[in-house]
Amino acid sequence: MTASDTDKQLVQRAQRGDLRAFDLLVLKYQGRIAALVSRYVSDPGEAEDVTQEAFIKAFRALEQFRGDSAFYTWLYRIAANAAKNYLVAKGRRPRADATIEDAEGFDDGWLLAESSSPEAVAMGDELAGVVEVALQALPDELRSALTLRELDGLSYDDIADVLECPVGTVRSRIFRAREAIDARVREQMNGESGFR
């Protein structure tokens, strides 16, 4: 039985009123959803509240879930929208859509694997900073598509479901986002900043 099959069974049980089944879905996904929300909402207490609100919204809308997409994709969309709506209500913009520290499962240790000299560490830190600044500078639609692909590992089809756009648009956004970040890194490496 795959994770998707398990989710489907738990959703069906929850739709029939089995609260324990929904609790299991919450336990399974609360870490990933909290990480997603924290990429939008920087205050940990606020992020926790928005995460809880996302699960409440999902529970209330569970009857409308038909399984056209994976449960996690559906839940992810609810959480992302809850975070964005929260910030709009507070009159704020999301902080960077992705930070290296918040990205679940992201391991940047390979950047420093071959050399851990102080110079290499400093350069790795500077590169990470450049990438983060470049990511923050991207338009929301490009940043969201790239984050969903690179940091959350979603497929192009799942990203299209989350962003509610065609797969071709997702591919184009990810390509443009990668090009913009690459250009910024090249600028740094060519000496327009501290890289040498």
C-alpha cells in the first residue's frame, strides 16, 4: 500500500466522521505544513496559529475533497492560501518564500563537502545568502513554483494543482526563476560583489 493509498483511506474514514483518521493525517503532515507556513509567516507563534487554522479549514472542507489530486497537494494549497490570507489581513507581505533553514529535507552540506577551510565556509555562506536574496527578489508566481519544486519536491503536475495553472506555465515559471537566480549568482562570481 502506497502513502497515497493510505491517505485516501484515512480521508474516506474522516469523511465518514472518524476523527481519529483525521488526527492521523494531521500527525503525518503537521511538520511539512508548519515548515511551509513558516516560509510565509516569520513569527513562530503566528506561524503556529496559521498552521492550526489551515488544518481547521481542511477539516471543514474535507467533504469537498474528491481525490482529483493527492491529499497533500490539496492540503498544501489550503495552507499556502491560509498563510497568504493571514498576511494580507495583517497588511504585510510574505517574507522570502523559502529560507535554507526552513526547507524540510534540504541539505546544503554538499556545498562544503569537499573543502571546509574558513575561506570555503565563508564563500558557501555568501553563496547561500546570494541565492536567498535572489529568491526573495523573484515575483511571487516564480518564487512559489520554484519553491514547490526544489524545496518541497512536488511534481510538475502537483505544482500545477497547487498553483491552479497549466503544467506548461509551471515549467516556464521554474525555468525563468532558475535563470534569474543563476544570473544573480554569476554576477557575484564575476566580481560584482565579494566573490572572486
